[in-house]
Amino acid sequence: MSIIAEHANTFIILACVFGFFMAWGVGANDVANAMGTSVGSKAITIKQAIIIAVIFEFLGAWLAGGEVTETIRKGIIDPAALQNDPQLLVYGMLASLLAAGTWLLVASMRGWPVSTTHSIVGAIVGFALAGLGIDAVGWPKVGQIAASWVVSPLLAGTIAFTLFKSVQHLIFEADDPFAAAKRYVPFYVLLVGFAICMVTLTKGLKHMGLNLGFGTNLLLSALFGLAVMALGGWMERRVQAGSRQTDHFGFTGVERVFGVLMIFTACAMAFAHGSNDVANAVGPLAAVISVVEHGGTIGASALVPWWVLVLGGGGIVVGLITYGHKVIATVGTGITELTPSRGFAATLAAALTVVLASGTGLPISTTHTLVGAVLGVGLARGMAALNLRVIGTIAMSWLITLPAGAGLAIMFFFMFKGIFG
């Protein structure tokens, strides 16, 4: 106990610095996923994407980031294993934040879209192995998280493939694409409204105590979708056909409609991401603050002070502004060539996958989901449309995220243990 009392202020300052660094990594790497397709398809510019993401990510992190968060992320470690040595939790969480932040810095510099959740999970597994032994890790939970490497991209890719094929068949291969768009786009608008509402209710607002139940969320989202569909139908009448020269599909109006739809789904994904993934940075930070303030007592969850959520939201924003463009380029243009309709299919597929996962309890990663959706859209146009070299690099970066986080955390854990005793 005396170690915690003796270095209380130092631990809190270090936790805040490393927590901000980790949040910076979330902004630099993960936020790009929500905006990559919008920028890659030229629906919006990179400046506009950053402004939209800054607003919705920060609002998500601050308003819905959660008053209470699990101190030991995802149930990977049993708190009872640390009761006699609470300083080990402090070292471990500091090491985990620094390790995950360092790996995200490396990945962002290389333009690799990796999972921030897997980075922090890998780091916590590493610290648990080093400080507590192999039995202290909840391996079934780690196995579930690893399974999401396959589940997320497969599910999102399948939905994106189906969506884009339907757009291609119903609209772009029709004799009059513009007339076909007027007929079928309202149904896609219904899907967008439904997905936006579901993502916001199940992911974005769940931390605010708004637990209405999946059935109620489904009903509300269906009603919202119908309302958006009616509004979209009214606005659609005002869209005019463009000239054939300006768009290789034949009509600029068709692609413009999909571009507008995609911006709405991107905003919802950014808000849900900010509310959900800010916990990767503030969870371990809240754990350190809780242990220090309670003199070494370890609880399963901790109240997160409002300023910690602002710190997390601020870190995400700074990361996005300073380094987000690299991963945005990889997701938006590196994997396959995107147009507004293709980007729309990918973004909507990612949102629907998040909804499905929330309803069924499937562990998913937003990064893997969006990359899988972009892959699905590319596959709908044939293997030649995919950049296999970029895809291979991304797959490699996913595989080494858990071990890289773990290795760095072990190194930092022993460093802190050596410094503080």
C-alpha cells in the first residue's frame, strides 16, 4: 500500500499522459475507418471528413463515453488476483496504455488500419502474463476476441458484397439508371435510417443508461427508417439528372444521392465509435485513478470523472487531425477504387454488422468490419479490382497486433516495477 501512497500523484500524472497518448492513437488509427470510404469515394474532402469526425467522435466520447467503465477491460483479468498487490495493477495499466499507444503510433505511421481494442487487449494480456502468471488470464475471453478477426471482415464483406451487387443490378445496369434510382433509392434510405438509429441506440447511447432492450431499439429504428425514407423521397424529387460526360455510370445525380447517404452513416459510425472506443484509453486510466484514490482497493468498475472523458475525447481529436490522413488513405484508396455508391455499400454494411453484433453478442472490431466491407465491395467487381499487396500488409498487421501489444507491455511493466519497486 505504501508504494501507492508514496507515488500517488506521479501515478495519476503518468496515467493521464499515457491515457492521452493512447487516445491519440485511437484518433490517428481507428477514426479513419469511419471516414476512409467517404474520402476515398470523393463524397467529401479530407478536410470535411476531419471536421465531421472531430465533432461526432468528441460528442460520442464526451456525452456517451460512460460514467462507469470496467477497470479491467473485457474481463481479461480476475480482480481477485491483484488484491494483495494493487501496485501491480497500476504498473500493468500504465504499461498497457504506453504499449498500446506505441503500437498504434507505429501502425499509424505505416498507414496500417489495426484494431485499438486488440492493441489494448494484447497489452493487458502481456502485463497479466508477466505480473501474475498464465492462469490469471481469461483465455476464453481472449479466444472470443481473436475470433473477431475472422467474424468481423467475413460478415461485413458478405453484406457489402450483397448490397453493392443489388445497387449494380437494380440501378446501374437498368436501361435508365436515373429512373431506377428514383424507384429503388428510397429503400436504401430506409436501410440507412434504420442502421443509423440502431447504431446510435445500441452502441452510441448505451453508456448513458438508455437500455431499452433490443426489441424496442429495433421498433424505434424501423419507425425512424420509415420517416427518413419519406423525407428522402420528398428530397429526391428535386435531384436532376446530370450529363453523361461527367460520370462514367451515365448520371451524376445517381452517385450524388449515394454520396449524401454515406455521409449520414459515417456520422453515426463516428459517434458510436467515440462513445465505445474511448473506453480503450480511459478504462485503464480510470483503473489507476480508482486504485490510487481508494488507497489500493481494487473494484471491478470505476466512476470515470468528466474530465477524463474530455481528456480521452481531446486525444482522439488531436490524433485524427495530426495523423489520421495516413490510415484514411489506406482504407479509402489503397484496397480498391471507391465511388460514392461503392463507399455507401461498404459504410452501410459496416453499420449493419455492428447492429447484428450488438443483437447477437458477437465480438467484433470496427476496424476489421470496415476493411472487410471495403473488400466485399471490391470483390463484387472481381479479384482484379483489389490491391492484394495492400490487403496482405493489412492482414499481417492484424496478426501481429496482439503479440506486439503484449511484448511491449511486458517490457514496460518490468520497467515500471524496476523504477517504483
